[in-house]
Amino acid sequence: MGTGMVVLLIFLAVIVFGILFFVAIYNKLIQLKNRFKNAFAQIDVQLKRRYDLIPNLVETAKGYMKHEREVLEAVIKARNQASSAMEKASADPGNSEAIQGLVGAESALTGTLGRLFALVEAYPDLKANQNMMQLSEELTATENKVSFARQAFNDAVMAYNTAREIFPNNIVANMFAFKEAQLFEVKVEAEKEAPQVSF
Amino acid sequence: MDFFASQDAARRKTSLLVLYFGLAVFFIIIAIYLALTFILLSQQSRTGQFDPSRFWNPDLLVAVVSGTLIVVLSGSLYKIAVLRSGGARVAEMLGGKLIPAGSRDFFEKRLLNIVEEMAIASGVPVPPVYLMEKEKGINAFAAGFTPDDAVIGITRGALETLNREELQGVVAHEFSHILNGDMWLDLKLVGFLHGLLLIALIGRSILRGSSRSRDSKNSGGAVLFGLVLLILGYIGVLFGKLIKSGVARQREYLADASAVQFTRNPQGLAGALKKIGGLASGSLIENNKAEEISHMFFSNGLKASWLGVFSTHPPLVERIIRLDPAFNGIFPKVIPEQVSAAKAERTEVKEKQPAEKIPKGAAVIALTLLAADPKNITREIGTPVREHIESARRMLDSLPQQVREAASDPFGARAVIYCLLLDKDSDVRGRQKEHLRSSADKSVFEATEKILPYMLTLEEESRLPLMDLAMPSLRSMSLEQFRRFEDNIDSMVRIDERISLFEFILKHVVVRRLERNFVTPQRSFTVVDSVREAVQEISCILSLLANIGHDDDRAVQAFAGAAAIFEQEGVKLQYLTKKECKGIKLEDILDRLAELSPKVTQALITAAFQCLVHDNRITMKEAEFFRLLVYALDTPLPPWIKI
């Protein structure tokens, strides 16, 4: 067999394996991306639940807290903002601005909720209300689920971000615009723990 | 055909496919060689003379053979490797999105319920369900390598136009693909086709490359060569598709038949098929990757092909007539499901079949087929029937709401597993709780405490199905979360310095299954085809089983009865006494047994069952050990039904 032929064959083999190698990296990145997107779906379910609970909570509180209209309205407003921010984020969890927006809205909502619960302390009747007790219990449970889902999401994002940065994955990542994903981290100190709803 | 026979048949069909595929490659090699020789000669022939002996060019032949093989094999192996990593990849490739276990959407919730019932009824882990949100047609697919990593995908259209019965028919059809080993076949098919396609793709890029370069002097040959590869590649693909659709059409009829066998309700499946006919978008899948796995769908996902031979599915009308001979060929007009009406339907179903209370705490379990002929046990495997589905639904309905809810979200699912591990002994339980308090999340510990009272009311036989139920939620943990979970399980199991059978099962099954999420399983290619190669392991497992259910003397007899099945083939098994059983490393044995071929597996299960029913009573412990064995052998055994 002529040397020309051997060279051609080797060349062919190298090209084929080169292509396969790149496709493998591409697939790996896609897989990691899908993994964190799926992880976001879990946050999404729980946050929706949270947004559904809040209006009921406010409705119950209204009957008792005649003079705290402002706070109650602030909670509803923050809830609506967070809800629309979540819709944006859930459309594309890989979009870091959308996630950033959700983080901001969530922190604001948690802040106002914290204020509401601080005020509730002053209304023993409200605290003893069956409905209120049940709602806040469920809210706590939902907070726990959110924080667990968030942890899973952040782990998945971290794995993806690391994978897209290392060589030679970064070449593929740049070629096909695998953008860096944003962690879902809550900035406000108070939200690190679930809001205190013990009463 | 029973489960093992169809698994075996699927594997045999695979070897037939390899043969077809080899033939296709052979002809492609010859064709490429001839074409290349022709191109070379035609370029030389400008000088005038023609010499037939030039057609024989060994250098060129070697080059063509090795070149083609490199391309085709790497293409196939690569694709198979990608698909092997699990059904989730296929679902994601098609734009599917995982339906979160805690979904509150009515249609999604209903689908998850149907899938859970069907999974528990057939004894496979509850598969994750993916939704193809953008697809308006009615279609579904099952993908994955084994029942363990199988997923089910479904279109939004199917979710919202089918009623519960029809949806159940579709899901049963997909489950029978899982149970018949069709996915195994599918995977190979897709892989082979990809290898052939790669030739065409290379041809196309050569064509493109040379049409760009202006150097027309040299590019003439290259263009011709590219064209030849393109044409041959596509001819190969064409033949591949013929094989694929031929195989796939038969499997569809089989899956339809099994689905009816499971649900004993041909109207459900027929109704779904009729709706496909009546719907404008039919069963069309718009995602452009659909072509590749077209044969895995419930109904034809591609635009009608001008030639029936390429269709991967039998004609709709024909499928319907097999299910409903009275069908007149006129498809009814389809109206989407109304949420309110659908909800009413569900309650109606419930009223019709009042949830019978299962008798409590009976330790003796009767089986649908009684000990009359234990050999029949393997016929039950992989073939759940209506009774199994109904009993699964009853079991699910009897679970306390709080437990059911906890199992359906990743947060609470851990609490469910922890609760299952809590010991009966109050001292040990106290220490286990202490451990959880200190090393699990505070909120998980609270959740565990909260559902514990409800967990204590559970029937013993709901414990393993509950583990299956929690599986999809547990799968959404991240690697870090899983490691912590695993550590906690491990310490809880070890706290009393002895591992009970149930603890072992839970730990073994949960950890094994979840691990596959993060590492592609290193599936060994060794298949233990003869009993002789696993005499020791089989002896161990049967001795253990005999000793669990029987006292010393009877254990020897029970073992002998089971060993007789192997003795017919001239293999002598070695009985181990209770003491000798103590030192056995069960994990290793189970791993080894997982490599058994379907035929040996069938013999082992028959023998184990023989051993189980030796004294005509099955204790809970025996039943659970038998189930562990069945889990380890990746064999879907429907749950026991008590009578």
C-alpha cells in the first residue's frame, strides 16, 4: 500500500474521531444544560405554590389588621412582581438576566413577608386563627422545598458552568454560544433561613 | 410469549439486524470501490488506453474497506453510546421537559397517576415522564436501555385530547415496549442507521468543500467521489429504513396486543387511535429529530410517506380494526378534554369501584396463581393484568394523602425513605432519629417527624411500592444532595449494627438506581449464558431463600426442591446451612446474577419461587427477599395480589 494511501487513511481517521470528540463535548454540555433546566422546573413548581398561598394569607390577615393596609399591599405587589419574574425565568432558566431578576424579586418578596410576620406578632387573635396557622405552616413547608430545589439547581448550574469553562470544552462552548448560567442565590440575609413564621 | 421469551427474541432479532447491517456495509464497500476505480480510470483514460486489469487494485480495496469500516463503526458505536446513557437523553433531544412529580396541572397530574399505577402494577420503577410541550399531535414514546432507565414521553396534544381510559391505553402500549425489550432493539437500529448516514454526511461535506474551492482542476474527482458517497450513503440509509420499518411495524401490533392484555380494555386504546385519525394534526411530531427515532413513537410521527413500506407504523385503520372489529373507518370529530368533565370522569370511576379495604396485616400472601405449578411464575413476569392495575390503584388510593404528597416532591421523598428505615425497636429508632437530627437538614428532619405518624399506619406490603413511588422525585437531587442522602441512609442502616433484610433492599435498590443518574453504568458485556458459570452464586441465593422461610430440615428440603430444576440440566448445587449463609457478601452475588442471560434468569426465578412456596405459605420476609432478587435481576414482577 502506498504511503499516500496510509496518510490519507490516517487523515480520515483523525478527522472522524476529531468530529466525534467535538460532538461528544457538545452533547455533554447539552446534557448538563438540560439537567439544570429540569432542576429549575422543581423550583418553579414550589414557587408557584408559594405565590398561590400568599393572596390567601393576605386575605385572612386583612380581617384583623385594619391599620396595616400599606404592608399588605406591599406584600401583594411584591408577590405579583415575583410571579411575573418567575414566568420570565422559567421560559429560559439559562438566561442569567431573567434569573437575576427573579432573585431580586424573590428577595423583595421575602423582605416584605418578613415585615408582615413581624406585625402579626402584635395580633394574638390573628395568630390563633386556624386558617392563618395552616397557611403559615404550609408556607414554611413550601419555603423548605424551595430551598432544597434551589440547592439542586445551583449544583447543576455549577456543574454546567465548570464544564463549559475547562479546556477543550470552552472552544465548543464559545462556538455554539453556551452562555454562563446564573446561580439562584438569595442575597438578603434574612432569606437565608426560611422566614420566621412561628407563632 | 412470556417476558423471557420476548427478551430473548429481541436479542436474537438484534443478531439478525447485525447480519443485515453487515450485508449493507459489504455492498457499500464494493460499490465505493467500483466507483473509485471508475473515477481513477476515467481520469487516466484521457491518455487513451483501457486496461481491464486495472480494475483490480488491492491498495485501493484495503483503503476503502478500512475507511468505510472506520466511518460506519464509529458512527454506530458513538450513537449507541449516546443513547445508552439513558432514555432521558432521547426525551431531551426531542424537546421533552420533565414533568415535576409535584405538578399541580390537572392534565399532568392525571398522567403521572396513570404512569404510577401502571409501573407499580408491572413491577418496574416509576419512569420519569417527559412532556413535549409544543407538540399538538397525539403521540408518545418510551426510551431507555432497561426498565431501570426508561422514560416515557408524551405530547401536550395527547394530554389534552385523550380521556383517562385512552391515555391509559397509550401508556400501557408504551409500557409493553419497555417490557418486551423493544427499546433494546430500537437502540441498535438507530445506531446502525446513524453509521450509514455518516457516509452520506461525509459525502455531502466533501461536495460542499470542493464546490467552495475554485481549484476546479483537482476538484472534479473529489466532487464525483463526494457524490458517490452521498448517493451510496443514502441508499444504505434507505435500506436501513426498510429494515427498521419492517421490524417496527410488527412490534407495534405486539405492543397494541399487550396493552389490551394489561388493561383488558381495547376501547381505550382504540379510542386513542381514533382520535389520532380525527385530529387535524394527527400524531405528527414537529421536532426535526423525530425522524431518527420515528419507530419508537406510539403512532406515526412523520408526515405520511408516499410509500407505505417506509412507514414505521401499520396503517391506523388496520390497528383500530384489530382492536375494534366494528370500526367503520370514519373518524369521529375530536373535541379537547374539558378539565371539569375530566375531573368528573375520575370521580365517577372511583364511585364505580369503591376502594376495597385490603385485609390488614395478613402475613400469608396468596398469589394470583397458586402453588399448583410454580413454573408458571415466570409467565406473570412482564405481564401485568387489569387486576394488577386495579390493585395498584387501590394501593395508591389507600396511602395517606400526606405520604403521597411527600413522595411526590424531592424534598419530602427523602423523608419518606428515612421513615421507611426507622426501626420498630424504640431504642434503635431513638438513636436513628438522633442521627437524623444532627446530620440531616433541620427541615428534612421536621418533615420526617411530620409524616411519621402516617407512615406507621402503612400496610407492610405498601413499603416497597412506596419506595418505587418516591423514585422519580429522588432522581431530581443533585450529586451533592445525593451523596448526603446516601450517607444518611448508610448510617441509619448501620446504627443497630445489624442490617435487616428490608434495610438491605432499600439501601441496595435506592442507591443503585440513583447512582445511575450521575454515572453512566458500566454495563459489562459478559453475559452468563450457562448455569455452570454461576453455580456458587445461585447456590448461595437459593440457600438463603430456603433458610429465610423455613427451619433447618425443611430448609434443606426446600432447597432440594429448587435445586432439582437445575439438576435436570446436570448441574449440582451446593446447600449452605444457616451459619454458612451469614458470611455471604450479598451485593457481589446480586451483581454477578445481574449478568445472567434471560434463559438462566428464568430458571433461577422459577427455582426461587419453588423454594418460596415449598411449605405452601409465604412470609413477608420471603416475599421481600424474592422481590429483592427480582429487582437485582432487572425483572419486572407484578405485585402480589392477596385473595
